[in-house]
Amino acid sequence: MAKLTKDEFISSLKEMSILEIKELVDAMKEEFGVDPSAVAVAGPAVAVAAEEGPSKVNVVLTAAGANKIAVIKLVRDLTGLGLKEAKDIADNGGNVKEGIDKEEADKIKAQFEEAGATVELK
């Protein structure tokens, strides 16, 4: 498929109906995970944010380490889970927090590493 120039793309948009343009925008949202109208307004700010990585991450416990009791307590404190559920996460690994800010995730990761656990941010 030949690459369209900006002018060719705009010319093809002029030939589309409003419904076709809406479908195009929806397809772009689905394909790229970005609202094209937001990119047009935010332009450079979005590009910088994309280079820095995701702003929301999941904290995933991969190994409890030698001090499993401290890790279980930390999981309970952070999640509000009961003892059995927190022990299951410490034993088998899993998501501790989902969809949180990168800054908060880094703090939580540091707490787990201090307790001797291995944590990944995804």
C-alpha cells in the first residue's frame, strides 16, 4: 500500500460523509488507542507522554522472597484483602494494585523490595 501524503489524506477526507469520518475516527481510536481529536489539540504534550511510558501501571508481585510474613502484611495493608487472599498472592504471585499512577507504583515497589520481595510494574 502506497503511503498517502498529508494533502492526499485531506483530499480524501473532503470526499467522505460525516458518518464515514466518524467511523474513521472510531477505527483510529480502536487501532491506536488514542482519540485523534485529542491528539490534534494536545499534540506535543501527548508525544512527550508517550515517550515517558504508560501513566497507569499494575504492580505485580512475582516472588515473596525469604521474608514472606512481611510481604503478606504489606499485601494486606495495600489491598485490604484478608489473610488467606494475601497469602495466596504472596505464595503464587499476582496483581497487588491495578491501574495506579507510576509514581505511586514506584513507592509500592520500593516497599516490597525493602521487604525482600520481587515486583514488576506492567
